[in-house]
Amino acid sequence: MNLKRRLGRLLGGPYGERIDAIEYWRAGSRLEISLLLYELTRGYYPEDYRKRLRLRLPWFVSLRDRDPFPRLEVLNRIPRGSSQVFGPFASRDLAQRYEQEVLSLFQIRRCSDTLAPHPDHPGCIYGEMNQCLRPCQCAITADEYSSEVRRVADFLATNGRSPASALGAAREKASADLDFEQAAQIHKRLEKLRTAAGCRDDVVCAVERFNGVALTRGPDNLQFRLWPVVQGYWQEPLTLEVSGIMETRPLDRLIRELLEPSLAAVSTQGIRAEHMAIFSRWYYSSWRDGHWFSFQTLADLNYRKLVREISSMAKVGSPC
């Protein structure tokens, strides 16, 4: 972007005589520019800021647990009060593919109707193919259906790691008992489970637990920004100056000292889906100019990898 040329075009145009002052912000990364533009545009144009920013909400897979007979749903919003929303996916197609792969593993319903179970209900083809437990036809009780839903929720929460561990143990036991036919069947199910899990990017998780730190360069040389995200909300950025520090203080300790007090009081202001839209635009882009480090709690943050990335970026950006 040629700032001098753009300012010349602005000042030389019909609005040039009306301009009294120009404010500017120094930014070191496109992520910083995106977040800054979002805040400014939302403040000055509250009616159509999303259109001006061309901000498209990301896609999620949600387990509608408030429904008497829960089902999976792909949507580009975060329903209020639901804790079973997983994302962000890079596209709607990827979210739908993951949804279909998960549905192929379990027997929860695929229809979107408001169910009124009755023995004379006509049902659907999935029930005829034994891919649905047919709660609409009273083939099972509500408790039995809830048990299957809990299995789906467990798969989503761990992206299959928990059921895969159980299946792996069952396969080993069947092999030890020389029940090779049973072991082969379990192996096929395990492979199918891994295929479904592979449709989901590592960054995708429950939005209530979407925590991490983005690392980018700062405006000055040997200056870096830490951009925390907690529960899907961007927090205030932290500035890290590494000039002369790495020889006197451990960098991981300095990062801890910055992050811990900063995240003691988490801000959940704003629209979470829009915050995650900015993250998706940055993370899934070809121009991503930084690194992402996810964590469940700060104790889980990979400080060693974070320090390595900062050191590597500092060597590239240091003056000769």
C-alpha cells in the first residue's frame, strides 16, 4: 500500500478542503490492521460496518442440545446459550463434510423437523437404512436417544480421540482373544472414525474453549505483539520488546509475566462470531503474517515453541 499516493488522492479530491487533521496508527501486521479497521469501522458506521469490511461470519457445526431430540446443524452464527458449537471451519463445505462424516458414525436423526413421536409416523429413508434410531416412530425411548447424543458430544469434544482410545483397546483385546473377525470389524470402525476426525482442522474446537495467542511483529524493529483470544473473544494486545532482553532475562518468564495479569480479567464484550470471523480471515488466509498458539489454560501454552518463533523472527528482523 502506497500511503503517500493514497493521501495525495484523498487531499486532492473534493473532500480535501474539508479535512482539518489526519490521524494514523502504526501497525506491524495485517492482523493488527484488521482488528483496528474493525473497531474503527464499527464505531463510525454501526449500521453497515460488516458490509463495508466485507466481513463474512465463519461456519460452525452445532449440536442442538436444547432440542428434545438433538441433531447436528451447520450454521454461520453462534446460538445463544449453546455450549455445543464447534468452529471456526475454513468454509461451509468443510463444515458440512465434517458434519456428514460424524453422522455416518452415529445414529442420531438427520431431519430438521420438529418431532412429534408417534408409532404411525412415516419415518425417513435413514431409518430404513438403520442410520437413524427412529425416535419419530417411538422405536427407542428418549433416554436411549440421549445416550447416543452423549456419544456424539464426546466425539465432538475430543474430535474422536476419546472413542478412538476405547476402540483401540477393544481391538487389542479381541486380537489377544484370537477373535480376529471382531478385531477386523473394530479396525474398520476405527479407520472410519479417524477419517471423520481428519476432516477437522486442528484449530477447530468448542467456541467456549477457543483460547490461544497470536504472535505478530510490532511496528518497530525487534518489537512483537501478543494477541490473546479467550472464549472466542479478542483481548487487549500485549507488546513485547526483545531488544537486549534475551541475554538478561528468560523470554518465557517475561511472556508469562505479560499474559497472566492480562488474562486475569477476561473481556467478553462484542460479538463473538465477528471476533472469530476476523481470526478466520487471518488464520486461513494465504497472507497470514504470524503464528497461532492454542491452549486450554495458560499452563497448557507451549511457551518453548512460542519463544523459538520469537527468536527466529527476531533474527530475521534484527539489523545487520
